[in-house]
Amino acid sequence: MNYFIIKNIVETTLQHFACKECGAKATEQNIQIIGTAGNSLNMEVICPECQTSGIIKAEMNIMGVNTSPAQFAEQLKKTVGDKRKQEAIKDADIIKVREDLQKTHSVSDLFNS
Ligand SMILES: [Zn+2]
């Protein structure tokens, strides 16, 4: 999985995210990348308002290098599931993102790097 694509997924996910309990929007500080499962990227989002946590699974099977942001957003699907359904980390790029997150504590730092 491409590191740039992961960053795009996080940005797009935040644009479309709304807390299932209170409808609040999340920011880069509220999202954690958990890992990949096949062609999907799993992320955990903690609501900044009510602290409800949810798992977001972004499907990436139709994404390509030439995908426009609008097409990308169209293809992005989200599902909220149980934390215990997390898949194992399978991709070195995800591990890199996690390492960066541990250093920076914020996905927004990744965007600025
Ligand atoms: Zn909430």
C-alpha cells in the first residue's frame, strides 16, 4: 500500500466522518491507523465530544494513481465495527505510519512532512 494513498484515505475519512452517537466531526488528532486487511485500511476514531470509539474500514480496491479526489471520496466506504475484529498488520507502510504516529502523536504531522 502506498504511503501517499494512506494519507489521502485519512484526509478523506475525516471529511466524511460523523460520530455515530453525537454526530460530531473528528480531526487528525482523533484518528489512529490500526492496520490493513486485504484492500482495506482500518482506522480507529475517538469522538472528540463524547469519546465514543469506532472502527472505520476504508475500501481501496478501486483506487488508482489517477483517481481524482472526488472519485476517491465516492469510492470510499466506511463501516463501523467492533474493536475485536481488528485484522493483523500486514503492510510495512502501515507500520511506518504507526511509527510516525508514535513519534508525532498526530496524523496532521504526517501531512506536513
Ligand atoms: Zn460523539
